[in-house]
Amino acid sequence: MEVTSKNKVLSPIHLPCPDMAGCANPNPELTQKSLQWVARCLKHVRQLKKNKPTSRHIPARFARVKGGAA
């Protein structure tokens, strides 16, 4: 590995591999499928958050009274 004064690399783990999947010869069809999959996952998570109840019932035996003895 050659290190020049412009781009000092202290650890080779931070260099991208030239044969890293998706970096060499990217497939536009697979990229679109991946983007659609991520969109579906985000939609699902948003639905889960949307349907989540906003208030939670605390049973009386666990509720603390304000100003009471602890």
C-alpha cells in the first residue's frame, strides 16, 4: 500500500476494497430491488409506530402519589 502526503491512511481497514460488492460493476436492477426492500421495511416500521398506543396504563399498586411518603 502506498501512502502519499495527500491521503494518509493509518489503518488499511478503512480503505475500500476494489472488489467490494456493489463497487465494481454495480447492477441497477439489484439496486432498485434493494431500494424497494428498504422502502417496504420503513413503511412497516412506520405502521408499527403509528399503531403504538400513546398512553400506558399503570396499575394502582405501582403508581406513586405526588407529595406522599416514599
